[in-house]
Amino acid sequence: MNVQISRSLGIIAALYFTANFNAQTAPADTVQKEQKIEEVVMIGYGTQKKSNVTGAISSIKASDIENIPAGKPEQVLQGRAAGVSVVTNSGQPGAAATVRVRGITSFGAGSNSPLWVVDGIVVDNIGWLNQSDIESIEVLKDGASAAIYGVSAAKGVILVTTKKGKKGRLNLSYNGFYGFANASKKLDLLDATQYANIINEGFVNDGGAPRFSNPESFGKGTDWQDAIFGTGEKSSHEVSITGGNEKSTYYTSFGYFDQTGIVMSDISYYKRLNARFNSTHKVTDYLTLGQTFAYTRIKSQGISANEEFGGPLASAVNLDPTTPVVVTDWSMVDPSAYTNQYIIRDPNGNPYGISPYVNQEMTNPRAFRYLQQGNNNWSDDFVGNVFAELKFLKNFTFKTSLNGKKSYWGSRSFSPKYYLSPNFSNTNFNSLNKVDENKFEWSMENTLTYQNRFGDHNLSVLLGQGVYRYNISGGTSLTYTNLPIENWQDASFNFNIPQDNITATGWDGIQTRKASYFGRIIYDYADKYLFTGTIRRDGSSKFATNQHWGTFPSMSLGWNINKENFWPENKVINTVKLRGGYGILGNDEMENFRFASFMVSGSNYTNSGNNIVIGYAPSTLENPNLKWEETSQLNIAADFKLFNNFTFTADWYKKKTTDILRQVNIPGYIGVPNLPWSNVGDMENSGLELELGYKKNWGDFGISVNGNFATIKNEVLRLEDDIEYFNLASFQTMGAVSRVAVGQPYGSFYGQTYSGVFQNQSQIDAYKNTNGQLLLPNAKPGDFIWQDNNGDGKIDDNDKVNLGSSIPKYTFGLTINLNYKNFDFMMFAQGQAGNKIFQGLRRLDMLDANYQTKVLDRWTGEGSTNDNPRVTRNDPNHNYSWMSNYYLQKGDYVRLKIIQLGYTIPQDVTTRFGMSKVRLYITGENVLTFTKYTGYDPEIAGRNNSEQDIIGVDRAYYPQARTFLIGANIQF
Amino acid sequence: MKNKKYLYKGLAITFLTGLSFSNIACNDAYLDDVQNLGSFNTDLYFQNEQQSFSALVSTYDILRKYSGGFENSVTFFNAGSDDFFSGGGNSNDGAGIQGLNNYTINSNTIPASYWRDYYQGIARANLVIERVPGAKMSDELKKRYTAEAKVLRSLYYFELVRMFGNIPLILKSIKFDDDYWNIPQVKPAEVYAQIEGDIAAAIPDLMLTSSGNDKGRITQGTARAILGKIYLYDKKMPEAASQFAEVNGVPGGTSQYGYKLVANYADLFKVGPETTDPYKFSTESILEVMHTNKGNSDWGFWGQGKDEGNSINVMTGPRSYSLKNIPNNNAPDIYSGWAFNTVTVDLFNFMQGDPRLNTTIFNAKQFVTDGKISYSPAFADTGYFLNKYLPTNDLKTSLPGAAELNFRQNYIAIRLADTYLMEAEALGGNGARAQALLNAVRARVGLASVPVSIQAIKDERRRELAGEGHRWFDLVRWGDAPSKLAFKGFMSGKNEILPIPFNELPNTALHQNPGY
């Protein structure tokens, strides 16, 4: 088999290069004026006229996104398509975005990210893609459309098509921008005097003595946010060259993107270099060969972007303002805390301040920066495909394509000896580490298309087959310790050090294979009655032999009513289409080999020679019955064109995922360390999606408006028998703050509720159950009046209730384009509503952590407030240590995301300089955000890749930057 | 047409390629031709001695539960006793250990690992017992491996039954198609009968004594000590005494298995050089849990199978400890820990005048008064810390793992002084042999004889074994827990056993223990 594969590959490659060479030498052709054709959309393994589409496909064209200064290409989808939620993972340069099509489809192991297909290549993300190279993006939202991708399609499919060459003269174009960014918001934190007073009050309220004898002596103290926030820069330069003739067309581009963060920009940056070569060659009238190839180099460094356990952001929020950033006045600090030889100093030789009160993971961010310098992550991605397309017997097309992605990535970091605080130091040895990983994935697909027309009957039949191999991967990690140097600039693996100081580990990935057959029939009668039927059969190596295969059918229908004879031509409703479909999709995302029992290493023990002996034991209980998770989706919709200038689309869907593949609870007495896998769990999403467009020109003035609005309702329907919930997000010593519970939306917040604040002791004494016992015997005036929600006469964990959903009920976006003569203006706003945010900015276990100024509205005596509790360190009533609605805020926001003004220099001027078009523009990004949320940013994604769907938990979030840019589009 | 040859070539190749791949795709073999690299299919494992040994190692791995991980049983049960408080950073630092300290522990706060980890050891032992006989290796080794697995399984069942009382007794591997949801709990007597029989039957197949890299394996001496202890808890006093007699031999002398009290009590808790540590596997050690810094243990797998450090050390160290810069400072150079298991004043007073006091208790209060050290008093601070496992800076690992997680002090779960006192107890606390056993324990630390009695044995156990994780079980066994632990909230008839962790109950046939 392998021999066959490699031989085929070899021949294809040879064929391709020969053809390419031939094409290059072919004589140039005359330019033909292209005919205006009806808009078509990509539908997966083909295209379709937009008017005949029966599924829910949102299409985004290059012109919609070419001037959006996004850091990552997927961010351009934000607010563009109803039902497609895009949440930027943080304001950190290079941060990806979490993209969800019609909500969270599953709560199994895999990501809920849609399937990304770039030029037919299935890839894990599109972060490597150059934004200017994108010709179009199609989101296949409904089951019937996505079904052609079968087992991988349950979470939606996003097809990205890159630009191809156009025949005609050589066309060189440049797009670029440069700008500055800063934080649009800082938190209102206590200054040093306020801080000292509040801390004193905490001691006094608990019956102790105040800590600070003279709070006023501290003055304003340190604003730690000033110590971390700065000005970031963002720039991008993209050059593309296209051209071709009758035989060959090509598209070549190069891009460079460079961004530094608004938080400590020397340790928070992202640089990307792209190159792309696409070409198509008509070898004969029958045979077309083509290829796409992209190379991307990324180098970046980042800080904790949403993490309560350390990092500059959490430190800046929690550090006390009485500690100086740099110690210059020794009377303000205790000198004995600054005796360690590995203490970090500023360029003047003064030590960075060490807080005597707030430590553990919280450190002076200026000193912390010193540890991070020189560390970086990098990646090299090579993505490409070659295809051959053969037309024969007039109506048949056979296409075979070979697709691949090879990635190398890794990191390099140096840890010097340092002493940032008694709890955060490394005084033993320095260490230099590098990680190198690589991954290769490839697939081959063959399709046969038959297309014909019999009178008014249009028929298109697709048959296809594919094989896929994923995760052919591995990596190594190497650490040198005790290098004879002191700083990162000198750190090198060239130093010869004793073998004992070298640690190395390596790993191999576990390969996954898939094989598929698929077919589709698209039929219409006179463009009036539309039918699409799809079936795909997929096999996956993740399941036992007798469970390999799954079949995924779908069907959709459409009716172009306005094409009926009875439909009177009118100026109110120009066109109407009704469409609907139903499809079943699959999901196999889970660990490999969970269908069988395996002995794995790691249950090790030590022998008396002080050496590790490796133990082998079964890791979990096998489950040979594992099978696909299935998502069925019903979509009903209508498309209108109204008053000649308006377009309106309404989609309603219901998506139900059953047999969710996840790790389930089993009794501990079975005696395996890991939970086994099973098909247990159901969830449903339903929603309404509206898209409205308006376009009109009056002479020199043109306007276009596109708005979209979507609702979503998510409900968990089933977990294991007798299990009503499992915990989701947790926060420090508070424990779980949200959970996945039957009958509730995924990730609902869950906790206690209070009805107010006890104003005096007699209220506490009167707060009794029916037996006359005090409900809150530990309470003092100023503490929360916790509610006995279950009415059992005591207040405990059983009184917790659902406190709201982390999933926005509504998302919306609005784009307005205006142009007048040579000026153009664009405004884009997006937002969400109906969700809650948990604000976990202050560390609970650090009693001396700084507060937001909200604490100044605390309860201070009878009648002072009924909303905020008193300050207390011991917190006997759990005002602060219990999860409650006190920590939740509304997450509604509307953000003016992009505002852009452009001017195109008149062509008669530019042609004199050999340029066909020159457009200059200024852009503002994240200009204004309307929200009542008091944290840095209401757009809060999960804290890392494995917690992407645990949203709305603010652990000191890296805010998105407000950026102002100038840019130019130049065409030669 | 000059490109015609490409057409034919292209045609041929596209079809050839298509066909060849279709061929592959048709076949389930294509999908099955992937490998779970780095692991072995359980059905195909147990081919030879090496594989059998690795499976046996995983059975031993669970011994680490005594002293490894945050949820180790020594600090946990110390916190439940009258000798120690929970300690820790604050009253929320470890819901389980705090709950046992004040007897608010419930099915939600008890860490599930106390239940689950021992069952993992049992499942691994079951697999060894079932599958080793089919491996290609000598019959003698097969018998020995199986016997070791049976003793370990019995030990793990003993730990479960004395912690939880009512437990399922599972003696074979569970497969996916077994009805594993409906396994009932059995009476403690049934567990005791099974494990007493298993150990008794296994003893002849075990090594008499161990040497070299086999040190730490279950030998006949170890098995008899475990069996004697099990009999003692099962109130089978004559049987217990006879097993202990085999282990102990002549009080103060060297027994048939080479056991002998070490001359210097403090040596039991010393740590030597990394390479050859003379304090490990002393003649007094009967069941020793091994730790090393070579696992490079890190926070990511702390308390799991790969973690090989002793966690009692860092847990019992005072917080933010530092030596004052004064001449001739004789205070120990302690690595700052987390201040768990602060010593009760009651124990401190009880040990006054005892030669073992300073080995057992670190009097931080006194060093502070003398201006030699400073530390941050944490939760339930008394100024006294458990000295037997205090982490000192010279014991910090020299390897890349986190210092906190890579202390290499072994923990001795059963030592000869313990079996001496258990035998004396099994003998009813009277008679010449009981007196001799008690005398030997006292004589080792230079104490004169006192008349033997159950009370004398109880007092001696408290002083000799303080902080080694035995006191709570002793109090419960003697029926003294309700009175001695009343100040902590111990409820008679309830707290003698622990609640079964909540997540173990849904969908099973298990019943929660009474009172929880």
C-alpha cells in the first residue's frame, strides 16, 4: 500500500512540475472582459448559485474583510454572520479567537471549533493564513449543508478559499497599515491611603488592632496598572502578484505582520511572516492541474491572559499600592527583605519592590519581566495541495487532490536564578529549555461529478472518496541546567555541561486515520423547486473494528416562489425563497484507543537503590461499544429581496446532539486512575438568525448596510443516569462557580443568593427558622443575609441556585459602508447580551490583596448600604468566600469595533506614477465599548485552549487594545 | 497536440491513484493499522518476567499513599488525632484534612483518593494474580509475584476496611461487560476473613528476607507483621500475638528475619546522601515506603503514579521560615513548608522529660524566643511542629523537579518497635513477654522499665510512634476516640469510620456509612 501511495505521489509531483513549466513558457494571451455572472457560493466539493442554495450558508467575500486589521484571520468573522460567534481569546498579540457555529454543539472531549477547510485541505486552525489571501469564507451552518463533511462536521464547517490568479496582465498590489494601541480602560483600584484604611478596617472589624498607624503617610502610592500598561504597536505589510494567461494563472503573496502588546510589550508580542503560491494550469482542454502552497513563520511571546494564579495582570490587580515599584527610599521598606543575592534590580541598581503582604504567585511585574525576557514560541507551517481535474464524456469531471500540512513548532525559555519574593524564587540553578514539535497530516480525495440539463431539469451528481491521516507527530524537550552564565542573552546549548545537568524527554503522537465515501445529488426544476440530498459514510480509527463506520444522511428542499407564474412582479417583494433541511452529522473527537484496555506506564515506584522503576497498569476501563456522537439539525428559513434594495434572511434551527462522547464517572472500586469513555449526554441548541442588508447608490453617493442578529437557547438534556450535573469553572478556594446541569444552559453559574445586608444585631437575631434556631449564627451587622432557598431551615451548600448563563442569549453585528466620490467610510459594531460574567479579579486567599474602589461603598454602619457587605478578614459569614450573585455582573456590550475613513487618489493622478489605484485610510479599532461590566473587557473567552467553552470567568483578563492605524492599498 | 501525452498520463494516473486509495479505504485494515505507541494491549500483556514485574511495580506504587501527595494518609490521620491539629495556610486549606481535624468531614469534603487509590492497588493486584501464572517465567517467581500481590491486596483492603468499614470486596479484574454497578458492600468480618486467609496462604511463597534492590519488597517478615496487625484490629489476639512473636523474636535481640531495634532512635528519621543512604532499610524497618528525588516530581502529577517524593516533609514545615543572622545559631536550616500537623500542647506536655521529645517535636516557639528564627504562624499554630519529617535545606533535591515535591525521606509504615508494642497489646498487656517487649522499646531510648499494662502500652505507643500516622487508628481500636477526641468534635458511633466519598455512590449499590 505504502509503495503504491508514494509512487502515485511521485508521479503526480512530476506531472505537476512539468505542466507548470510548460505553462510558464506558454505565450501570453489577450485579456478577455469577464462576463458578469450570478453570485455563487462554495458548498463543499463544488459551488452553487446563491439563488438555488437550500442550506444555511453565510458567505463572506474578500471585499467585506480586506481592510479589517485583525491579528488572526478568524477574527474577521466576528459580527459578520448571524449565528457565528467569534470571541477573541484575549487582547494578547496573536491570540486566536474562539469560533462557534450555532453555539456549543457538544460537551464531550473535543473542541467545539468548526471544521476548517482551506482550499479543500482540512486543517486544525487558520491562524497561519494571511488575511489578504482570502477570496471568500463560507460558513456551512445547517446540518444539510455540512453533511457532505460527515463525521467531522457536527460543529459546523467553514470553507476558506484563497485567491487564485486571474488571466490578464500582471497585477501587483500592496496593502499595509501601521498604528499604535493602548488600553481603553483601567480598573479603579484603591490608592495606598485608601488601601491602608480598608485593611485597617478589616482588622478592627474582626476585633484586632489596625495594621497601619498612619494611612495618610502613604499618599497615592503605587499604581501597579501603570507599571504594566503601555503602548503597543501594530503593523502589517502584504504584497501580492497575480496574473496569467489562457493556460496558466498564478497568485503569489508575501505578508508580514508585527504586533506588540499593551501589557509589557517586550514580553508580549507576535510576528508573522507569510508566503503563498497558488497556480492553475490548463494542460489540455480536458486536464487541469493546480496547486496551492503556503508557508507561515510565527514568533511570539505571551503572558498569562486570563489567570488568577500569577502573571503581570493578576499581579497588578492584587498587589498592594503601599509597595514601591522600585525601592529608592529605604525608610519605606524593611531592608531585611532585600538581602537575597538573586534579587532583581533596575538599571540604576535599585531593587524592585517586594510586597510584604501580597505574595505567593503575585510578583512585582517589572521584576517578573526580567525572568521572561528572551523566551519565545515559534512555528513553521507548510500547507498545500495539488490537484488534477479531468473532464470527459462532456458531462463528467474527475478530480483527484492530495492535501497536506506539515508543522514545526516549539519554544525556548531561560530561567535565571532569581528572587522575586520568599515564595517565588529560584536560587538553585538556572536552566535553559527548548521544545521542538512537529506534525504531518495529509489526505487524498477523489471526486466524480456529473452535471447535465434535461429541459428544465438540472441535475448534478457528486461521488467522492477520501482517505485521511492525522497527527503523524512527535516532539522533544531538552533542558540544560547549571549553565555557567547569568542572563538569557548568553544562554546557549553550546555549553558543555555534565550529563547529570541535562534532562531530555521525547514523545510520539498517536496517529488517527479516517476513510470516507460521499455522494450528493443537487436537482432543480426550472430554478423553482430545489433539492439537495447528501450521504456520507465515514470510518475512523478511533473506534473498534466493528464500530468503525458511520453513515450521515441529509436532505434539503427549496422553493423559489417568485419564479412561479402566479407570482406577480412587484416592487415590494422582489424575490422569496423558502428553504429547509435536515441532516445528521457526526463527531469522533476523543482520545485514541479508548475502545480497548491498555497497560500504560507511570504507576512507578522506587527501589532501594534510589532509582525509579517503571510500573505498568491499565489506565482506564475499555469501552468497545464507543461510537460516533451524532448531531441532527433541522433548519427552516426564508430569503427575501424587498423594495429592490433590501435583502432579508431569516433562519430558524434546532440542533440536537446525542450520545456525546465523554469521560464518565464509574465507581472508584473498579480501580483505574482515569475515567473511561462513553456515549452519554444530550444537548440541544435552537435559535433564530436574521440578516438584513440594504444597498443603494445615488449618483456619487453610495450606501450599504448589513446587520445581523441571532438568538440562541442552549439546554443540557441528559447526563449519566442519576447524575444531575457536573462542575465546570472553579475559582481558587471558592470551588465550583459554574456547572453543567440537566435542564440548564451549559456553564450556568451556580451559587448562593443574598437578600441584603444585616443592618443591626436584632435583624440577625430575628433571622430564624421555624424551630426558632438562628439561620446565620455567625453573622455580624454588615454581613450578607443569605437566603434559605430550599427552605430546610439551615443555610448550606444545598441552598445554591442557578444564577444565570455564561452564554449570551443574543449576538449581533452591524456594518455600514458609505462612499462619496473618492471617499469611503466604514463602521462596524458588534455585541452580545443576556449573559453573566463572574468577576474573579481579587484573590480570595490573599487577605491583603488590593480592592477595586467599589469597596468604598461597603457597609459601615446601620443604614449605610444594603448592597455591599462590611470589610472583614475572617469573614465568618462567608460574604466573600461563597460563590454568590455578588460576584456576577451582566455581560451585555456593544462595541464600535472598527471605524474607517478612506480616500482613493484620483486615477488620473496615480496612473502618472504607474499605479492603477491608491487608497489611503485611517482606522480606529475597539474605539468605544458600551457596557456596564466593570472589568477590563466584557468579551471574555475561556482561559486556555482546553477550557475554550468555559467562558465568562474574568480572572484578570488581558483586554483588547484600542488601536489607531493609518494604512494604504496600492495597486500597480 | 503536444500536451496529449500529458492527457493520457494524467488520465492513467488519476485513475490509478483513485483506485489504489479506494482499495485502501474499503478495508477496515487501513483503519486498524494504527498503533497505540508506548503502551501494551492488556490482553496481550504478561508475556514474560519483565512485564509481570512492571505490573507488580504498579501494585507497589500505591504504598506511596501513606506519605506521598497532598492527600497522604499520615498527615491526614495525624490531623484527626489528639496529637496534632490540621494546620495549613488557613481554615480552608485542604477541605478533607480540615474536616477531619474538627470532625465536620462529610462525603463531599473527604478526598475521593482515600477510597479510590487503594482500589487501584487492588485492581492491579487482581490483574497480577490472574495473569502472572500465564507468563513465560519460572514457577518459583510466578508464585512469589502472586504472593506479593496477594499480601499487597490484603494490606490495601485492610486500609480500606479500617477507614471505611463497609466496602465491596472485589477479587477479580473487572471488565467493561461486567455488571460493575451492582457490587454490594460486605461485612467487615468477610473482608478480614479473606485477607487473613490470603496472607497466611501467601507467606510460604515469599522471600524470607530481602537484600540489594529487593529491599522494600514484601517478605515473610513483612507479611507476618501485616497479618499480625490485621488480627489485632480483628480482635483475634492469640493469632496476632503468634504472628508478632515470629516477627519480633527475642525482645531486644535479632529476630529470625534479621529485625532488631536500631540503637539510636533519632536515626529512624534521618536522611543520608542521595546515592547511598545508610538510614534507609534499617534493621528496624519492616514495611518501608520508598521515596526519591529522581522522579523529578512536578506539580502537574503530584500525588499521582509518577510522583515519587515524600510530601509529609513539605507539609509539616513551618511557613516562611528563616534563620536570624546571629553567631552560633544552632537552629535547623528548615526549608519553608506549609505548616500542617501543628503539634497539640497536650502531646508536647505528655512528652515532657521523654528522651524522644526533641526528635518528635520541633519547638519553634522557643527558637523564636531565643531570637534564632522567624516564621509565619499559620492556621492552628501552637509553636510546635512535627520534627520527624521536617524538610531541611540540605535535603532539597539537586535535580530539576520542584523542591517541595522531591524530598526523599522514606516513610516506615511498620517498624519493629510498633510490632513489639502490638504484640504486648495482643498479649493483653500482661505477662513476662509483654513486659520484656515494653522494656526493650523503653531501654532503646534509655528509659527504665515500668510495669506492663494496657495503659502503659498505650502511653508508650503514643510517645514512641507520635506523628507516624498510627494514633488515630489506635484510639479508635481501643475505643478511646470518643473521649480523647471529644475536644475536636468526634462523634461516637459515627466518626470511627469515614464517609464514603459522594461521587462513589450514584448508580451503585453502595450505602453511605451511618451518620454521614
